[in-house]
Amino acid sequence: MADPIEFDRMTCPTPLTEYEHVLLGHGSGGKLTADLIQRVFLPELGNDVLSRLEDQATVSIGPREQGNGRTGPRIAFTTDSFVVRPLFFPGGDIGRLAVHGTVNDLAVGGATPLFLSAAFILEEGLPMDDLRRIVASMRQACDEAGVQLVSGDTKVVDHGKGDQIFITTSGIGLVPEDVHLSITAARPGDQIILSGTLGDHGIAIMSVREGIEFETVLESDSASLNGLTRAMLAECPSIRCMRDPTRGGLSSALNELATASRIGVKLVEKAIPVRREVHAACEMLGLDPLYVANEGKLIAVVPSEDADRLLSAMRRHPLGRDAAVIGQVVSDHPGMVIMQSLIGGDRVVTMLAGEQLPRIC
Amino acid sequence: MNYQEEYRDPVPAKKLQQAIASVTTRPWTIMEVCGGQTHTIVKYGIDELLPPKVELVHGPGCPVCVTPLELIDKAVAIASRPDVIFCSFGDMLRVPGSRRDLFAVKAAGGDVRIVYSPLDCLKIAEKYPDRTVVFFAVGFETTSPPNAMAVWQAKKRGLKNFAVLVSHVLVPPAMTAILSSPNNRVQGFLGAGHVCTVMGFEEYEPLAERFGIPIVVTGFEPLDLLEGIYRCVCMLEEGRHGVDNQYARAVRREGNRPARNLVREVFEVTDRKWRGIGTIPQSGFRLRPEYAEFDAESRFSVQQLAVLESNECISGLILQGLRKPHQCPAFGKSCTPERPLGATMVSSEGACAAYYNYGRFRQAETVHASR
């Protein structure tokens, strides 16, 4: 061996700090997405409703009644685009997803979803049969959720300028007078309930894309949650907040909650339900289920004294069978999510930086 | 039995934790070489479970972190070519070169793809005969057999439109460099289990002998690490040196012979530059002359690309265990996983990213603030 190496003088380079183009990571639902919203969208478009950054906007329509300060009916309004590949996957397809996603964003705001619109961007050459299947499955999903698709638009782009089909759905729903859910409402002592197993959708999609096979077919959890949320609110009007952990997974949903409510979240790893297949796939691909997308799950924050009642009500519903208390709201470490690991040590669960990347080894 | 949960069981973990505490009488500094082990340690909070006398330092065993800047720049240059499909393991895409990372190349129109196996690149090459498929062959000994296999198969099949950008590094020379450093504090090593699955641990025996240290080949689950630490502390306390194998369910002394033979067929040992450390003699692989036609550096004439490294971060000190990530003034402030100043913050296996993601620095801050 030659002379000893002088480590102390060694340094690391300073790489790029700003991206000149939009990266895929800007759509990951993690920090890069939050950056985009804070730096590009809110400065131009921010207002008192948008800047709340809830999953849905809640606005009042009609004149404010004199004297008692009450407003007219409250409308929840939301929009979402769907760009999934492959278009058809175990447990669903882009059409069902486009209905469920928007219905769920309304439902977790406590609203009763009523009407949807759908805009289609079709790539020249998309097989007509595929389009028919997608549209039929949208109708079925609307029927199941009890919503009507009442407005639509279609554009076609040149071959190679789109990825077969992109769908944007918007939806409106009515918020019952006594329901006031908000991401800012969590209080220390509240319990956090997850409605079922984590990561099914993301891993189902990824296993098709990567050709990973399991003994049983892993299906996406794509589902409309408005039946579940209705049952939950009927049983337990004291629910503070609900979120559906889609892109960015549970970690983004809880970090947003911790920041907006200025509280800490304490999770217990062994309480979090994860399917064996999902767990195994995550191990193989070097991913973490806390960051994987879900399309038919929600988290609810509820005062401690009502948690058991809510949990029982959720477990009676088919979409809440595996519901579990996964942690609680604490006054320590505001803005942070901390998880007690299986062997007892603690770790901070941060938001995803960009895309979740498979590790080398 | 599913080979996961039984190695994450809190009951034996507690027993091992107590066993470590009861055998420890003096302060010891142990380095885990491999980034995967660093990841497990911080993910499960293992360092918190150890007695204060046992200090873990995180070694240079993250392939992403130690890949030198100019190689990233070469990758960026090659990936930017319209005639190239550039394939890589996922976490190399965010590693910054001197100006751009591969994500930025992709965003600007380059065909950059994430693959899970280098053999996938051969399928892509057969599908796109008019373009050259380049695989970024980075990693320690662990990833060298599949990378060697891809090159070997390409030659066998006569694939002309496939090449590899090789940046393979080796663990034993890095350990030697650390132990030879005048500032070395490391008294014992946890050997990198997956590296040894391929290479065995014969080559670590002379190292243990020469420097009089214990090396415990260790796995990646929480119980593996606790047991590896326990064995290492026992050897240190008893004043023994030598190689012990905690990861016997995967590692044999001679390693995986067919894999080693294949690696030897395709690669030869060469000097390599390590990001944050510098050139370490005989510390990496390059393609043998018989396989030179698959060398992307010569095919695309990027050998001469040279770049300057700046003086922002202290990852050189971190990679040899002289500093902890949160002791860097930039840590968590100007340097975060989204805006990394150094490679150790880029990869999820890097010590800084592991500290950041699993919150050591924030906890430290909280404690500090509450005082």
C-alpha cells in the first residue's frame, strides 16, 4: 500500500441547487411537490381557500344570513388528474381510479359527493376498445359511489405526445351543516386510525410494471370511501380530520397534518397493517410502505374517548375491516412524525424528498 | 417463517441489548462498513439501544456516495446523447454531477431508465438495435456478478449496441486505507454481509491479522446487527482479533465461487477514485482488455473529462468515521436530501441521508431546544 491517504483534506462537491426543468419528482406528492406549490403556484394563485391546502376546497355559496353569522350551504370542490401506467392493473384501471380519487378527496372532507366532471386527453392510436372499457368502468364506479358524471371534455393529441390516456376529474359535494373537518384540527391526545392495509395500490402497480409475481395476485385497493366516511361521521361526529394517503403515502399525509395542526405524531410501527406481499415487495425493491400510494384508504384523527367507538364502526364496514389505531397526536416535537420501530428505537418519518428510488443493494 | 420478522423480534433484541451492555467495560469504536447496515441502524434506532461506551461510526460502504464526480459527469454526458438509452439503478439518478444529475438529463429529454437488473439492459438493447444501451455499473463487490454477467452475455450473444460505464469499488482496500490513516479511531469492524456473500471472507483474515482488529461479518436485519455488535465487543473486551461470521446463513468463507469466477473473467483490479476520499490503490474493478469493446468511456470518448471538486462539505471526514453527519455545519440546513451538498446526503444508504431521514439531527435539535 502507498502512503496513507490524507482524509482530512478530502471534500465533496457542491452540486446543482435548482432544477431548470420539471422533474418527475415534482409529482411525487412529497417535498418537491410541496416546493412547487409553495414557489410556483401559491405566489400567483394563492387565496384564503386555496392556501389552506386541504384535499378539497370548502366554499360557501349564497348570501351570508344576517344576525347569526351563518352562511349558506357549503360546497366541497376538488380536482385531480390521473396518469397511471399500465392503464389496467389488478384491482382496477385508470377509469375507476379517476372516479375514486375525486370522490375520496370530497369524502375525507366530510362532504357527500354529488357531481363529477371528466376531461379526457387521448393519444392518437389508443385502441377504441380500451377507451370503451375505461368509460364503462367509470360509469360503474360512479354508480357504486352514488355520484353523477355531469360534464366532460375530450382532446386528442398526436401519437407520441401523450401516454395513451390522461383523465382529469373534478367533483363537487355538499358538506353537512354540522361537519367541520380540518387538517388544522388535530389536538394532543387524539388517536390516529388507519382504515386498512398500507401500500396495496402502489405495489400492485409496481409489481405489474416490474414483472414481480407473487403466489397470490396483489390487487390495488382502489375504492370509493364515501360510504365508509358517511358511516364514520354518523357514528362519531367528533372526528377532527380525515385524509386519504395517496401519492406520498402515509408519511406525506401525517407530515402535512403535523405541520398544519402544529402537533407531533407518534406512530407505532407494529400497529400499522401491511400485507405480507406488500412487505415482501417493498423489501425486494428497497421501498418503504410508509411512502407508497394508496387509493382506498383513509386516516382519521379522533378524540381519544371516541376512538374505540369509531374503530368498531369502521370495522363493521367492508372497507374498514382492517382498521387499526396506529398512533396518537402528541404535544412533543410539533411538526414532526416519529415512529417507534419494531425493536423499540425511534425514528423520524420525514416526507419523501423526490421520487422514492429503488436502492442499489 | 418468512426470514424477516424473526430478525426483527423485539424479545431477542432486548436480550442482545442487555448482553452487549453487560460485556462492555471500556469505550469502543466500531465501524459498520456497509451503507445498508447504516440504514438499518438508524431506521430501527439501534445506536440508541447501545450502551454509551459503544460508538458506531458509519463507513464508506455506500456505492452511490463514493462514485466520483467525474464519473457522474461522464454518465451525464453519455446519457445526454440522442443515440443512447442510459440505464441505471434508481438511486444513482439523483447523484449530482458538477452541474446536473441524471434526473435533469431525463427532464431535458434524455432517455434515462431505471432498471432492477443489468440483464434487463440486454433486452432493451435487442429491442432498440439502432441505439446504444449503456448501463451504469456502479457498486461494491455485491453488484459485480450481475454486471459481469451482463457483459459476458452481451459478448456471447454478439450484442454490439451495449456498453457499461464501470465504477466498481472494493471493500478491503477502503478498510485498509481507513486503518492506515494517522487519525484512525476504528477499533473493530462489522463486515459487509452481502459483499462477503459474493467474495467470502478469506481476504479479511490478513487485514485482521495486520491491524490486530476484530472483523465480524454481519447481516442487515436489526438482530443481525445487534449480534454482530455483541460479537465484536466480546472480541474487543477479550483482546482477540480475527474474522468472525455472524451472517452464516448467507456467507461462506470462500464466498460464491461461480460468481467470483465470472467476476474474475470480466473484470480486473485497478486503482479507483472514491468521492470524498480520493484515489485508493487497487480499490476497484475495470473491464479486462478482452471485454474492452463494452467500455462506454472509450466508446464515447469521455475519458479525459475532468472536474474540480469544491470545498463545501465534510463527507470525507464522515466517510471515514471522524465526524458524525450532524456535526457538519451544512447538515439539514443548506444540505438536505432534496438539495444535497455531498454524496453522503444523496443516497438513502449514505450516512447523512440516513441521519436526516431517520431524524437523528432533528431529535438532537429538539433536545437542544428544550434545554
